[in-house]
Amino acid sequence: MLSDEELLREARDGDETAFTALYRRRQGAVYRFALHMSGDAAISEDVTQEVFLALLEGGGRFDPSRGSLLSFLYGIARNRVLRRLEAKRPEELSGEPSSDDDVLEDLTRRETIEAVRSAILSLPTQYREAVVLCDLENASYEDAAAALECPVGTVRSRLSRGRGMLAQKLAAKAVRSLS
Amino acid sequence: MSEDQVLQALRALAESDCEREAPPAVEASLLGEFRERRHSYKWRWIGGAAIAAGAVLAVLLSMNHVARPVVSVLPPVTPVPRAAAPVISSRAPAASTVVRRMARPQAHEVVTEFFPLIDSAPPFERGQMLRVQLPAAAMRTVGLPVGEDHLADPIQADVLVGEEGMPRAIRFVGFDVQ
């Protein structure tokens, strides 16, 4: 099986099969990253398309010595998502649940998932992207650091802080729900 | 809520969403864009390469109003590792070191080193090789010796054209009589 880098090289030489293979291999990760960061399927579709278009145009800027191709894609996606989130009004972000009807104590699996999704969206961006990359997409600390353009130690500390904030948010929500 | 519980909840979300991906319309749109770009790139390239080759030939033929050149486009070339790359020297090499054998499918083809056609150029990343036919007199323009009796003889040459359309270097091709 060809590596991401080999597929990229062939795609840039005009091989449609290679481009399709690379897209199908990595689009899910890019799409989910954008979705978990924005909470918006339409934004995630746009970002996914833009990331691979950018790869066609600027794939030559990819430097394997600075990280994997996946981290390069995450980096592009991150910039595109942040640009959109900055343009979006704060009240449009679904960072907090719209009602307190959910009761954490006896949450079903689906409710738990939606509660976590909402809590993640309410995290400050720098913690959210660390949690999404490392905990949801299982990116290595090195790949996350390359995508976020920060040292590995910073990724670790943001991840730890992000998890702590999630715990507080979910616990607070449980208390609110029970009261 | 403990960190273990948070991690458990995050795993549940990751599992729940692991199948989520961009809708097929995104792939279709991207492939359409890919084909369009490839098509326009190809024609832009051929046009640029033809113009560049014309420029090279005009320069080389300005000294020799003889045979009309024949141009063919060879497959695109990309840089090879430094150790295997053709030597493009800013100095004309000594005659005794000019000709060397190349391991190519045409077993008896021999080529010269590449001779630069421009003094300063951006780094070569990608390009295309054009096989052209020139009068042997063109070899004199890069300092190679040609007998007076053979100035009008046709000789083949490879012109290396950069992605930006600039002719970078030329080498001359001959055939071993053995």
C-alpha cells in the first residue's frame, strides 16, 4: 500500500486514482476534526473540500521532516475552521446545551455522547483542538504538535487542562440536571 | 467527575462518530476540480514548453540558418537524488569529459552533460524534457567542438524546461556506433 506521501506525489503528477485514494483515506479524519471543532456539518463539508483543494494547490509546501501528511492536513483544517469560527457570532456556537432537560444521572449512551459533544464545543479553542485531535482522533502528540504548531509539551498540558475542564462542565451539568 | 469518566465519555463519542465522513458530493466536486486543473495544467504546460523550446531554438539557430528543428515532448521529469542528477555546471567542461554513457532503454545512446542556458534561475523542482533536432552547429554555442564539414549535420538534443516554462539546460544526444 502506498504511503500518504507517495499518493500525494502521484496525485500532483496528475494521477486521479492516487488523489482519490488519498482523499478516501484521510477525508474522514479531516471531516470529523472540523465537525468536533465547529459542531456544524456544513462548515465541516466546506473545510474538508478546502483542505484537499489546498493540498492540490500547495501540496509542495508539505515537508515530511516537520510531521506526517495527516498532521499537515489537520493544520490546514484547523486554520480554515478557526477562520470560520471567528466569523461566526458567539451565540451561533452550540457550546452549551439549549436546555437543562437532560439528566446526567441516568443518561443513556446517546445522551452522554451529546453531552460530551456540547461540552467539547464549549471549551476554549486551544483546549478543544488538543482534545479533539488526541482523544477523539487518536492523533499522536507529535502529529498534534505539528498540526497546532506548538511543542509536544504544550499539547500535553492543553490536553490535561482540557480534560479537567470537561470534567467540571459535565459534573456541573449533572448537578444542574439533578436539581 | 473523574478523569477516567471523562476519558470513557470521550471514547464513547469517538466510537459514535468514527463512521462519520464527508458526503459523497464533496468527493465528486473535488474530482471535478482535479480533472479541470489537470486539463488546464496540461495545456498550459504544453503551450509553455512549446514557447520555451521555440525561444531556445531561436537563440541556438540565430547563428545557423540551416535545418529546421524537429521538437517532441518527452515525459515530465522531476528532480532525482543529487547523486544521480545530471550535472548542470556553469562552466563548460573539458572536451575529454563531455561525453558519457547513460543507462537508458536505448542501449547505444550517448549524451553530453547538461549545459545551462540561463545564468541564474530559481531552484529546479519539476519540469519537462523536450527532444529536439538541431544542426550540429548549435553545439558550438555551448563550447563543444564541431568540425567545419559537419556544421549542418542534424543532431538531437534534450532541452530541460522548468515548471515555470524557462529553458534551463540543454544536452546533446548521439549514438554509439558499436
